[in-house]
Amino acid sequence: MNKFGFLMGIVFMALSPFFVYGQLLDPVDYQITDHPETVAAGEVFNITVEATIDGDWHLYSVLNDPDAGPYPTTFSTATNQMAIAGDVEESEAVIAFDPNFETELGWHSNGAEFTIPVAFRAELQGEQTIQLEVLYQVCDDVSCLPPKTKQIESVVNLEGVAASPYEDFEEISQAEAEFEMTSSAGVPLDDIWTYIWIALTAGLAALLTPCVFPLIPLTVSYFSNQGGEKKKTNYGQALIFGLSIILIFTALGAILSVILGVSGVSQFASNPWVNLFIGVLFIFFGVSLLGLFELRLPYQLTNWLNRKSNESSGITGTLFMGFTISAVSFSCTAPFVGAILAATAGGEWFYPIVGMLAFSTAFAAPFVLLALFPRYLESLPKSGSWMNIIKVILGFIILAASIKFLANADIIFEWGLITRPLGIAAWITFFFIAGLYLLGFFALHGEEKPKSITSGRLLLAIPFFLFSFYLIPGLMGASLGIWDAWLPASKSTDVSVVRSIGISGNGEAVDSQWSDNYEESLEKAIADNVPVFVDFTGYTCTNCRAMEATVFPLDNIQEKFSQMEQVKLYTDGGNKAEENQQLQFDITGTLALPTYVIIDPHSGQVLDQLIGFTRASEFEEFLNRGIDRYQQVGS
């Protein structure tokens, strides 16, 4: 491989989510560097742990007051066969003013060394595993990562028994052991895989638009001509071409992640101005796909890229060809890219990178595959009016999606303009008109009205009409199931003729059970001798609305809720948003939404917690675990 290809490989890896994930999300590495090879059972011995800290992050001292703000570094044992047998000592920490918490704190930069005294039970012999857990948090000058727990292991050999064996071993109850096995503070995999699936689908859908699909045979022809008289495809160039497209879109996601930062995506998701901008942007993209105007990059840029791809050869020409395809297809890919980046709202900071990587991989794959196997080009459908039909239908769908973001801004600004009935009426209108378009009732500017309707258009129109009719009961207050998650939240002022049906309506009967005051709920739970269920939610959280619409109203879930004091705390809007957000971080160590926590009101102990959208059966199991553990603690 030449130097240029090697350099491109490094650039691509540097922009990949796996590289950035490893560098930013977990900048501290722990290693056990020293301990005796053989000790007596029950003997107290020291373990040396070295921490390596990347970049500008700093790790907090073990001596910091936990109430000062950040989590101090804390070592514990991952097994009841071993105990921390004294105070942990650390290398000298810097004592300085921390701008994140506005107080003086001790921290370590670049690295730190910890000495931990430990002991094994006297009845153990032979080879034993040292299992340490370290809870830590890192910050830089502008932001902090959520606290993280990491396990460190080594091996020691036990021979004989100490003269005065250490005896202060903590017994772990069955309830605590189960909680360690079932609780998690990470982002649910279901969420990221759903997002990747959406991004992949968007990448494939973009291929069917009229400014992308015709480029496929042209691209295949380009690579076939690179093979000289024998017309053999240069496989290496075809792969580099695909990587160049992936690199362009993934770089866009990486830039967005860098701009937003680790904690910025959460703020980005809930900011009403951002939601308003995305809603307006979706309308802009939607009417563009409907043909009102065409999105184009400056023609000077596209002409220059095209000229460079034709003038250059080898890898350079291939890269310019990839840039040219990305630029020329901009008018059709921009709405999809905007939608994918907008869908990062509520996800982790690396979502933009993962989304663009998935989108661009799906988008580039047909170009590369047909360049590698050009004989299959003949099996592709011919370009025609069907591509414009898909473009128009996608325009209506994007217009419908804009309602969600406009409603997010509306509810935080408290305008009261975009109500649930209005959102449902807009959806009915968009999808019904899309069905009429498919049946040829009208044609858009630049199109000819079809003289006859094919069976394909008829079959495609049916789901649009059915969905429009399905939405009509929602205008009268009926539940729309999972679709309620994408619509404005119901309000007491909404028109409804089925409000009295109960919790199966819009969840208003359910909402009356919830408190919005955490401290008062703790006191009430103590008086009633029940655990506290805390729902950390958000006005702009789609998964929160989905849970409230499809899981919370179920009879078996309501029966479990009746055995707990229920608190709903909004972290992205309202006059208590910052206070609720800090409370969530203190209790759960994460700002992900939704986060559900079951708490013992007497001790404040977290009995169990769950993050993200969850199936009803798993949510019921979570509630059962929390209730059972509370009963065990109480007994």
C-alpha cells in the first residue's frame, strides 16, 4: 500500500466511532502494577494500582467530599471473599478551583497511583483472583463524563493462615447480589440498534431518489473505463471510492459530535430553539422534495470536483469521484442526512458518528458492489417517473416528522399552538394527500398527470389511506398507541369525547397518580411503607412518550404502580429542570431519558433502575424486582 492509501486509512480510523468512543468516553485506564505473589490467608497486603489519564481530563481524588459535586475515586471489592482492609492511599493530588463545581477539589492529571490494602478470608487457600472495582468520574474544564465503574483483576497465591487474620468482611445480601447482576447505567443496546436501522434505511431510501439513482450506472462506467481496453474493474479503486463516500458523511457526524461535546447532545436534544430549528428545517427539506425548489451546492464546486475526477487518475481521481458523487447528490441526500442528524436528539454524543457511518455505508454499498460486479447492472430497474414518486412521498413523510420537533419547542416555550388534535389533523392531511397523489388525482409542477394508475401505485396508496383513517379516532381523544410518542402530548384543554373512558384514553387518569415533588414523595412513601418509583423524563423525549402510551396504561403495570409512590420529574424543561437533572445524575449516574428508578425511601438506596424504552414484560419484571427487594429490606 502506498503512503497516500496508508494515510487515508489512518484518517478513516480516526474518524470512526470506535476510535472516538475509546478516546473520549473512557479516558482512564487502570492497571494493577504491584502486589505480593504469595500471602497468607487473612493477611493484609497492599495492591498498587496505576491510572493513566488521557488528554485534558482529570480524575478526582479519593479524599474529596462526595457532597462537593463530583464522584471521588472509590475502590471496593467485587466479591465477598476479599475486603478492603484499610484506607486507600494515593499519589499527591492537585488542589485547585474546579469551574464545573465552583469549589476547590483534589484531582489527578495524566496519571495517578493508588495503594489499596486488602485481605482474603482465612478459609481460602491456593490461587485466588483479586477483584477490585473502581468507581470514578472525570471532567475537563467545560464538561464532565458520567461516573463509571471498572473492574480490575490480578491473581495471588494463598499459602497458610495469618497469625491474626483480618475478619471485617462485609456480607452481601441476596437482594444486593441480584441488583449488581441486573442494574446498568449504560445506554440500552436496543436504542442504538434501532437508530442504526433507521440510518441504514435512510441510506437505502436516498438511493431511489432521481438525483442519485441515475448516478449508479455512470459510476460503474467510470470504474470500468479505468481498466483500459480490457474493461476490467479496478477493485481497489472501487473500494476506495466507497470509503471516500463513507469518510465524507462520517466526518460530518464527527464534526457535529466535537461541536456538541460529550454532554452537549443531551442539551441539544432538549433545547427548544434547536427543536424549532429542526422542525423548520424539516419543512424546508420536505417542500424541497415536493419540488418547490431544489437544494444545490454551488455549481462552481461541483464542476471543479467533476473536472478533478476526470483529470486525475488512480487513487486521487477515485477520491474526487467520491466527492463529486456526494456533492451532485446533495439535493436528494441533504433531507435524509438532516433527518438522521436530527434523530440524534436524546441519544449519546457518538450517535451522529454512528448514524452517518450507517447511512453512508448503505448509500455507498450499491455503488461499490455494482462497480465490482458490473454485469448485475443490467438487472437494475430503469430510471423513470417512479423515482420522483418516491421523492414526493418521502417529502410528505418528512413534513409529518416536522410536527414532532415543532411540538417539542411549543411545549417548552408554552405557546400552546401545536396541540395533539392539530398534530393528528396535520398527519391525516399529509398522508391522505400522499395517497391521492399516488392514485393520480393531481400532479406536481413539472410532472404529467398519469393517464392510468398501475397496480404498484394502487398498492402503495392503500397504506397511506389506512393510516389516515386509523388516526381519526385520535382527534376525539382515543389512544394511538406507539404513534402517540411522535405526536404532541395531550393536554386537558384538548377536545376529546372519550376522555372518560379512563387510562386507555390518553393517560390522563394515569398522570393524576404522579407527584412532581421528590422530597414530599419520600415522606409519603415512608408513611405508607412503600417504595418510591421515580420517572426521570423529558418533554422532548420520544421514548418517554412511547412508554407512557404503550406500557404504563397496562392493567398489570398499573397494579404494580399502585404498590409504590410515583414521581415524575422532567429534566429538559420547566422551572425545576436543572434541579431534577442534578438529582437524576446524583442518583443514577446518567442523564439518559427515560430513566426509571425504584428507591427505598428510608435509606435512599436504589433498589433497581432501568433505562430507555423497554418491552412491557421486561418493565413488569423490573417493577417486581424493586418491590421484592423493598420487602426484603423491610423484613
